[in-house]
Amino acid sequence: MPTAQEKLPHALLALYPALRSVPSEQLAVVCQRMVRLPAGAQVFTESQNCPGFPLLLAGTIRVVKSTASGREIVLYRVEPGGSCLITSSCLLGHSPYSARAIAETALSLLLLPTAIFEQLIAENGLFRDFVFNLFAERISELMQLVEEVAFHRLDQRLAKLLLAKGDVIHASHQTLADELGSVREIVSRLLKGFAVQGLVTLAREQIGVTDRQGLQQIAEINR
């Protein structure tokens, strides 16, 4: 039977089909640069130099931006087969990271060296299209985030977030506040208000959605 190392190129190409056009010798170099991180580990930090282009095989990465006061907002998440906008911009602009990333779950990723990334961007149209298409998708997501933060009330955004997470949400009020770019006290107050209205039930680091239609009405106010 094939070993895990022998299966690795097939797993990589299944998640990143654009790499099928990459020469086998370059692919072999990439497959030797495996990185494994436990849940909660820092993937990269602000102002750190970028070591290469990550190809995520398993797990989820949360990319956040922090303020001087300690508040955070989740910019986006990276899942297997996806790409990190901040990393791409750092490599293309030869600049350090402008945000930080955390492993939400245990991660397995391969690191495409900077020299190979630059060569593929310059010479490989399929890989270049892959990077720029994912770049465009991330920019669109960030524009949507900017719109929500700038123009939607926090109760609307909280209701929308709860609806997206399902009927039983295992998360602290601080975690939700970080996702919304707010503070725990305000999110806790809104959640208590939702509970009084019978929209949710609250327990320790758990929220139960009991009235999806009611939350949907709040999420759509003035939209």
C-alpha cells in the first residue's frame, strides 16, 4: 500500500488542481515542507516576514486584525483548498504581515517557498489565475465585511452571525465579540436581550437558537 508520504502529492493536487501544471521536481520540494500546528497556535503574527505560500491540507485558520486597545475583528477564515489574502499580498508586495492568523483546529499545511511562488506567478498561467481568483474572492468578502461594519447595526450583525452558526452554538461571548469587531459587554447585553425576547437560550459558552424567524427579522431590518 502507498505510504502517507506517497499519498501526499495526490491529496495536495486534489485540493489545489492548479498545481497539476507545476513541474514534478518543484512539487517534490513543496511536499517536503510539511508544517503541523495544534489548535490555538499562531500561524503568523503582525509585522512578521512571510516565509512562503501556505497550502492548507487540513484544519481551519482564522485571520484577525487587532487594534491598539486589544479589540479584534475576524477578517476571514482559510479552509483546505483555499488561500490567504494577507499572505498573497505580502508575497506579491514584498511586505510583512499586516494581520495575524490563529489555528482554529489542528492544522496540516505545506509551505510553497517564496522563490517557487514567484516563479510560478511569473511563468505558470494556471497557477497565477488560481492565486488572483482567490485574491478577488477574498477582496469581495472583505468588502462585504466593511459594508456590514460600517452600515449595519450590531444587533443585525449578531443575529446574522447566530443564524449562520446553526441551532446550537458552542462559543463564548468574547469569541462572538471578536468575530464582530465589538466588545464582550455589548455582545452579552444584546444576547440577553435576544433571550428575553425568546429568540435564544443562554448557557455557559453555549447559545441555543429557539426562534430563527425572529432572528431573521432582526438581521433584515432596514436592509
